[in-house]
Amino acid sequence: MSTHPAVIESSAASWTLPSRGKVGMISLIIAESAIFTIFIAAYIFYIGKSISGPSPHEILRIPIMTTICLLSSSLTMHWAVTALEKGKTSVFISFWLLTFALGAIFIGGTAREWHHLIVDQGFTIQTNLFGTTYYSLVGLHASHVTAGLIALFIVGAFGLAGKLKREHSERCEVIAMYWHFVDAVWVVVFTVVYIIGR
């Protein structure tokens, strides 16, 4: 039984190459996931193996509010991209900037936590194994959030300048993929550091 040539042509015409931006971002996320997996595994392996104190439960405060801010930013990011896809640029800008603000609050909270640990507690990356793995893992995540904030800032500036249109929604979606990844990673880091590790 042979397939009609018109059916073959129709199938070929409906298939298009996937977005290069999305493929590139998926590849980056896979690579970054491998790096985070190594850091998380190292943190778990060294839990409770520090010869000297302090231990996590003695000095770590659970960052509930900043965590809520970061996880909420995934929603505002989704709403922003959805708005741009519908051509609602003003709504997009509002939610995009709100996403930036929530991410900035998270980074500010991390900076405040580190200031408390280093200045008030004298707890540094050289204190013990816990200090080394804690600053390495949380710092790795914070650097990724910072990179995301830079991208959000640049796009936000273009939006405020009136340079963003509906046709740019796919590019913003690529940035959104990265942001959702960073948020998802924080769920794992938060669980390992502030719940299991304590």
C-alpha cells in the first residue's frame, strides 16, 4: 500500500526545524544540570563530616521569604511571556519588571545572609567542610540568578524603550526557560541545604 505523494508533501511542509534558541537553551540547561548535580552530590556527601564547628543547624536561617519571592517569579515570568505572545506589551513589561524585582530581592536576601554569616558569625568558605560546600553550592546558584537578572534587565530596558513586539516573544521564552530552570534548581538546593542538611 503506497502513500499518496500529496500526503508526503503535506507532512514535509508542516514540519519545521526547532527553534535554535530553544535547542541552545535546552543544551545549556542539560550541561548546567550536570554541574549542579556534582555540587549537590558533594554537599550531601560531606554533610556531618566537618571536624570542627559550626554545624548547619547552629548558624543557618531558613530563607523562607526570599524563597517565596524566587518561586513566585516563575509565575510572573510565565504571565509576562504569555502577555507578549498576545501582543499586550504593557502587561508584559509590568510582569517582566516584577520578575526582575523578585529575583533582585532573592539575591539581596542571599547577600544579607552571607554578610551575617561572614561578618557576624565569622563563618567563611575556609571555616570547615560545611563552609566550603555551602558557599560553593549556594554561590553557584546565586551566580546563575545574577546572570538571569542581567538578561532580564537588558530585555526590560528594550521593553521600556518600546523596542519589543509580539514577534520577540519566542526570544523572551528562551530566557524564561533559563529562569524556570534556576527556580527549579533552587527547590533542590533549598531542600538539601536548609532541610536535609540541618
